[in-house]
Amino acid sequence: MMKKNTIAFAAVLLVSMVSLSSCGGTSYKTVKRLQKLEEGVSNPVTKEELQQAIEKYDQRAMDLVAAQAQEGIWYKILGTRYLDERMFGKAMEAFQNALLYYPDNANLYYYVAICAAYQANAQLDFEAQGQSFAHEKMMNYLKVSEDAYLRALSINPKYYRAMYGIGVLYTFQLDESEKAIPYLEKFLETQTKDTNAMFVLARAYYSTYQFQKAIDLYDKIIELNVNPDKTADARTNKNIVLDAQSSH
């Protein structure tokens, strides 16, 4: 078997945490109804009273929006702190909470995908011990990861980190290398010297019997010669592919 390349994380945010306060799910309309009791203008009649009511209600509503926006940011910060500590379950939960406030944030979906993939890996030991629930939980996490990567890419089709992440997921965890190939090829169109992605794509080519394409990629890694270990791995993997090609 070829060596599997692990996902690497860059450190994200290092921010002092503040205690989380909840504003609940109060809507803009609810705020306006509540102001009838607070502002003393529950039945405005004149134009002046109407204008006064609108100004008061809108300010309260905007205060609520600002508070909830801040809460979403706090959840994101909390998620990154958990991620730094490699507490992937807690991190995933925090990022999912942040998505309730920022549902179109591709970065949050990306982090959910990474955390879910790691949580899936954590089930392998349980599965090896014969615990029947582990496989089902693992597949559920992998599904969450796939969906999150796809959502991130639907929001930002040029999100190259998500392209790489889903390529790793399909190649090494879901065993669907044919799905990985277009994402990794697109990734390498811009990240032309990323040897980690080259290793993953070469593995995907090998798994789908596209031996010459895999050999060409290993040759490119050898030519780049980024470090002795990667060059040695590329030579070893190339020989494995050459043997498979000659016997196929």
C-alpha cells in the first residue's frame, strides 16, 4: 500500500475567549412586538408617533442583529481554539453553531468537513475492536464531511483548500478515487507545486488504473525534489505503479 498523506492544518486564530451569552432565536418581528411594551408607542396614530416608533424599533432590532453577529463570531473563535487543541468533536459542534448565524460562510463548512473527517478516523479503533456501532458512526461522519466540503465549494467554487480536502476524503476514506480526480486536477491548476496534492492525485490515478498518469506525477515530484523523504516516497510509489502497469 502507498503511504497516505495526512491533512495539515495551519494555525488559525489565537484570540482571548469571552463567555458566550445567548440572544436565543428572537426574530426581527418578535423584537418589534416586544417594543410595544417597552417604548410606550403600541398604538401610534400621528405621523410623528409612527416615525418615533419606527426609529425605536429599528434601533432595538439592529442591536439584536449586532449581538447575534458577535455570538456567531464567538462560536467560530471557540471552534478554532478547540481545533488547535485537536478536540475535533467540540470544534465541529462550535463551527456548526456558527453556521446558524453565517450559513453562507465557506470557511465554516470547510472546518466542519475537516473535523468530521477526523471524527470518522477516530471510529476505526472501535471498529477494529468489533464494536458494531463504530462503522455506522464512521460513515455518518464521512457523509457530514463530504456534504460540508461540497457546500463550501458551492459557495466558493475556487476554494482550493476544500478541493484538496475532498480529494483526500474520496481517495483515502470513502474509496471513491474517481470522484477525487477532477477536484485534485483543478487544485493543481493553481497550486502547481503542491506535492501533497500530487501524491493524493497519483494515488487516485493508481486506484483507477490510470497508471501512466500516476507515473508522470511521481516523476514530477522527483523532479521538484522538495525534500529527501518525499522524493524517496515518490520513487518507491513509482516502482509500485510500474509493477502494476507491467502486470495489468
